[in-house]
Amino acid sequence: MNFEKLCDYIFELNTLKKFHHSGTKLAGVNIPDTIAEHAYRTAVIGYILAKAEKANPDKVALICLMHDNAEARITDLHKVARRYVDTKKPEKQAYKEQLERLPEDLAGLFWKNFLEFEDQTTKEGIVARDADMLETAFQAKEYLDLGHKACQDWISNVEKCLKTKTAKKLLQTMKKKQFTDWWQGLKKIEGY
């Protein structure tokens, strides 16, 4: 194992904490979530969806954690930019080059998972993609509730693309809620 290359790979992943999603800036969100924040919540959603859909939850969570790693090199381009720039080939190339720093067995596993996500060839790849889109919808709902009305577009687009029954049900439930509902009734009130 080449620890020098492994350290470089781990340092490179830190870039994902610095790059913000670009699409919601078009909707007026000044400081959108980072790619790393997105990947984390996608992995949690993916694990939950996988359990419900009887897919391998560990594999789905791993796919979700890794699905945007190439964006450390090519950044996040929103859909308007992608109208003019095709990122598929550069993303695959960037990811493949990233994996050259890893031991062969690990690189092979990550590449296989990446292709399952990209090509939608397995149940786990399909569930992971639903988790990715669902996380985007949850983030958009938070921005929508904060007054960024154009973020409804992300929710509507995700709704058209989801494939699993559980993801579709979760989206329908999410649409009826406010993003702050989770903490209602949890505050400990003393001395008011």
C-alpha cells in the first residue's frame, strides 16, 4: 500500500467540503450546501431506502458516499451549464484517475460501485440514485421553506425521476412538511 498516494487521496476529498452546489445559486441561495454535506445525507437516505427496498444497505451507503468524489476535480456544474458542457466523460476520467492512488482492490470496488450508480445496472445503483435525488429534494425543500420559491423546480424534477416505491412515498410525505417540523415540541422551556 502506497501511504503517500493514500494521504493525497484523503486530502483531495477535503475539497468536497469546500465546493458548494451551484444550481441553487440560480434560485437565489447565497451559500448552498457543499458536495460533502450532500454526500453524507445521501448516504444516510440511501441506507434507509436500501433497507426498505431489500437492497444491500452497506453497498448503497458506500455508493452514495462516493458518487460525487470526481467533483473534487471537476466541481459541480448546474443543469443550465450542463446544457453546454457534457460532464459525463470528464467525470469518469477524473474518478478513474483519483482511484489510481488507491490499492488495486479498493480502486476496483469503488469503480464498480461508481459504474453501478452511473449506469443504473443493479438494484443498489438504482436505490443510490434515488437517494441522491431525494437528498437534493430535501435540500430544496429547506430552501423553499426559507423563501426561495424557485427551488420548487428541484422538487418537481426529482419527483419525475424517482424509481423506487419507498423514495416516492418519502418525497410525497416530505412535500407536506416544513423542514423545521422535526424539532417542534423538543424545546425544554424553563423560566419563561
